[in-house]
Amino acid sequence: MTSEGLVTVMMKMLRMLWMAALAVMPVASSATGLGSISAHQTNRLHIAQLDLAVDRANTSASDSNQFDFGILWQIDNGFSTPSFVLGTMHVEDARVTNLPAPVQQAFENSDSLTTEALLELEQILLIGPELLLIDGSTLEGLIGTELYTEVGDALQARGMLPEMASLLKPWAVALLLSQPHSQSGMFLDRKLYQLAKQNNKAVYGLETLTEQLSVFRTMDLADQITLLEETLAQLNLIPEIIERLTQAYLARDLKQLTTIANEQFSNSPVQQQLKQQLVIDRNQKMVTRMQSRIEEGNAFIAVGALHLPGQSGILSLLQQKGYTVSRVY
């Protein structure tokens, strides 16, 4: 695999890791019983207009559903210039990447951009060893010729060279195949990042890419192969799930986004642990790390929309820390 090809793969992988925040994956097959990793786990990896008129009427502390609707939120600590948190969807669909006026205004007026992770080449290259088979083994050797041929056909159908997968770990190939069909690669978070760089805004990341991969690092080979098999079996369902998520996102309906995401999780301990690692644990970490930006003031923070709602969501956690959280859009 060439260095250019590796960077391309890693950018696609990063996008898929962020798609985990919207739980976009193939839906589970009820006919399969898969042990520690089920078809439900496959689903994990698939499941943002003129003046900034803050809607405070629906954000009272007594309303338990106060964060069910809205993708742009003002965060005020009472002394710094208020900051904004945007829930994103990690796709390149123009319906999502064309910024509504309130989002555009908040972004343009901000001093900095913070995303889930920095999209700089140096950071992307650091995750190479996490994705690659570096012990001399090959994907075909690990999964067998029949499954490897199926992987190659699936990659080719998506406009990717089959050779791209030859030295990737099975879980990495599963993520690569799970992504929506890519045209430009300019998903929303990447667009915001490039706009911030072009306008000389300071840019920050809430996590490292290595941290984002940690949930897969300890997955044993058998579970990785199961994940890959289930991904291949469910590829034709990805467009439907993405469209459902997109419609909910465009409606700014975080409750519906959460419902779609939760449909992809079973109640097994393994699935609940994965949900804990992919969403809840990361919410706590990201809130802790974004506080320095909020204290500086006038920050624009963009994270996957599924991280926002709920008692363990970012908005509730910020409110619990004493910030005034108000819906803008």
C-alpha cells in the first residue's frame, strides 16, 4: 500500500470512527447468534438560520427533555463571551454540509474551532500502526481466501482498490466498508476544519485519534472476523439507515437520532459496554477537555450529534457543571 493510499484509508477510517457517534452501521440479522460480538455490534459504526436568537423557553432546568431538539447550543459561563456547541453528522451530503444561517454566523464569529480530533496529517499518520498488520501476517491469511475475495469485491464496488485492505486488520476493513459511499470526502467536520484553517482560527481536538481507536484495540481476532462478516452481509442496508439518520438530523430531532441509534444496540453486556465506551465515556472526557475552550470564550465546538442529548449527554453534563445551556437552532 502506498503512503498516499494509507492516508486515504486513514481519513476514511477517521470518518467511520466519528460515524460511531451517530451509530450508523448495518442493522442486525435476527437469524444470527454471534457470541461476544453480534450483528448489533456491527450497527455501532454506522448510526448543524438568521440572527442568533436564543430559544430559552424550552431549556428550563425542570424540563427533562430539554435537549431532545436542536443541533446548535449556546454555552455561557457568565463571564466569558459565550461559546457554541454544534452537533454534527459525519457525512458529505450537501443537505448536511450546507450550513444553516445561525450555524454559519456562530462559526464565522468564533475565535476557535474544536472538533472531536484534529484532522492534521501528522495526527492521521500516527494511527497507521493501529490499523495495520505489522507482524508479517496478511488479511487474506487471517480471514481466508473466500472472505478476502468478498472483501475485495465490496471495496471495488465502492470505488476502492481491493489491495487497500491487504494489510489492514479485519476490524479496520469492517469500518472501511461500513462508511457511506464517498464522493468528495468533505464531510461536515472536515469542512469546518478547513474553513477554520483558511480563516486563521485556532483549532483544537478533544481526543487523539489513537484514543478513538482504543475501543477496537483489544478486540480479539475471532470477534474482528465476525464483525467483518456481519458488515459484508448487511452492506445493502446502510443507505436506508443513513437516510433515516439524515432526515432526523435535518429535522434537528435528537430524540429520534437517539431512538435510531438505540435500535442498533442489544441489551447484552457486550453491547452495553460498547455503547458505554463509544458514547457515554467519551462524553465525560470531551466535556472535561472542552471546558478550557469555554472558559476562554467565543469557542465553536463540533461533535457528533448523538453525544449531545440525554442525562449522560454533553449538554446535560455542561449544565450540571454550572453552565447555562441555551438552544440557538
